[in-house]
Amino acid sequence: MMTAQKEKVRIRHPGRAHDMNKSAPLASAAVIRRTVLLVYGFTFIGTLAWMGAIFLAPYLKSRSSGAAASFLYAIFSPVCHQIPSRSFYFHGFPLAVCGRCLGIYAGFLAGLVIYPFARGFSKIALPSGRLFILLSLPVGADFVGGLLGLWASPNWIRFSTGFLWGVILPFYFMTGVSELLLRRPARKSNDEPAPPG
Amino acid sequence: MNNQRPEYLVPALIAGAVAGVLSGIPFVNCLCCLWIIGGAVLATSLLAKNTPGPLTAGDGAIVGALTGIVAAVIDSLMSIPLRAVNEAFVRRFMESLARFSDQMPAGWQDWVQRGTAGGFSLAGFFLGLFVSAAIFAILGVLGGVIGVSLFGRKKIPAPPPPSPQGPTDATL
């Protein structure tokens, strides 16, 4: 005899409802909630550690812990030019990333704080492409203007435009990673033979 | 129902190569992490072109992560020949900057010297590659999912209307 059937939830994509593709994952509401919470927890801790490391590098440098500071600066070097004149300073030394990158990461952290209130943990959905383009315009304009020599933005402008852009990023990251994790059990359960009767 | 998985590898190789080259060239790399995110968006657009149905956020995450890893490999490989070019350039740069050293912000010498510090070591190369691959993969996931929201939401074409005469021999 079948027990109470679990509520199956189809993972939603943004905007108007539309059909998902062939691997449309079906997962119970409880599984979705658990997965999103797990991803949220790890992302939040990871982002805090990332932000901490950005400030730790100049702090260690000021404490004459040269090797540790150099290691931290080196970790961030593939993702940022680290030009001192475009960076904020902490304890007399430039942060491990430039002002724009700091804004993006700070915005990402702010977006993570907003995430539970805006989206909750029971559903995963991408933000609309239009909103993304809208929030990308300031950072894009600031970058292009600087590149063409039209203006040289002060660091707080770079930080602000980066921050604005960074706020929306966790909504993408959370959705992508959560759906990726939900795929395997969903596929497994889809492969199970249907019960008789 | 079409159960075929999207082909992730080719878009990831193409877009990863583009992003890796751009993030490895001195001065062009001033766009920071955005080259990797942009590369992953490009990979998703290529994937969307080659996939008949709409993409999921998970598809974007996979192709984005692969793009980030490919970009990290290309970026690290490019850094080997560029090291010598960088050293010569930075030496000239430091000589000219030395004239204005009293006007420069604190820490500029460290930043400039980072471009020339140390010779090539295999262990350092692989450690750098590993760190870059991990960071670029995360950024790639982000770009891939953004790409899905921009390019991956295609409508599934409506199935053809059923024939009023029923199935023919050819369809059986």
C-alpha cells in the first residue's frame, strides 16, 4: 500500500513559467530545502573566509608576517590586478584586491544576507535577465569609461558599482549549485522502476 | 522525450581558451575575474546554440566550471613565456617610477616586485594552477548560470499536430 505521496516540486526558472528541459529535476520540497540550506551555509562561510583573507593580507603585512601575507596576496593575484592606487588600504597596506573587486565580493556577501528574505530556502529560481543587465550597467559603464580614458573613477565609485553588481550574483550561484546537487537524486529517482499497480 | 545530455566539453574548451588568453595577457587582464565570468557566459551561449531544448541552471554550472578549469590551465601555461617579458618590462617600469617614488602610494614597490619575483618552479606552477583552477571554476559556475538566464531559456518547439488519419505504416 502506498503511503502518503510526497509532494513533488518542479524547480522553477525565472520569469514566466515554462517547460524545463529533458532533465527537469523533480525533488521533494524537503529535499530542496535541505539542499539549498546546505549550499547557503557553505557559500556564506566561504564568502566570509574570502572577505577575511582580503583584509588579513595587509594586516599580516603590517605585522611583518611577510611569507603569510605574500601567500594571501598570491592567492588573489589570478583574479585581480591588485594595483595599489586602485585599492583601499588597511593597516597601511593595500587590500588583497582592488576597490571594484572588493565591492563585488562585499555585494555578494550582502546578497547572501538578503537571499533568505528575498527567495527563501524552499524554492530555487534564477533572477530575470533584465535585472541582471540593469545592475550590470553601472559597473560596465564605469569600466568602459575608464578604459577609454573618459574619466578616472575614484575608488568609492568603483566599489559602489561593483557592490551593486555583486548583490545579484548569489542568486545565480545558489540556484546553479543547488540545482546541480539536486540533479543526481532526481535522476536516480527518475530511473527507478514504477511501482506495480 | 529527449534524454540526451548537452555536450559541455567543446563550448568549455573554446570559451575557456578565450578567457584564459585574455586573463593571461598583461594589461588586458585588468578586467580581473570578469574575463572568467564572461568566458563562462560565452560557453553557455555556445552550449545553448548546440542544444535543442532550454538549459537548466545546473547545465550552466557544469559548463561554467569546466570553462573556468580550462581558462586556469591556459592562463597558467601562458604565464611561463610571459614571465620573461614581464620581468624586462617591470624592470624598465620601476626605473621610470623611481623618479616619482615620493608621489606613489604606499606598497607600490611590493606590487611591482611581485611581477618579477622568483624563478620558475614546477611545484609552484602546479600549486598556482590548482588554486587558479579552484577559484576560476567557482567564478565559471557563476558565469555559466548567468549565461543560462541570458541565453538558455529557449522555448521548446511545439510538437506537430497529430495526423487526423492516425498512424501510417511508416510510423509503425
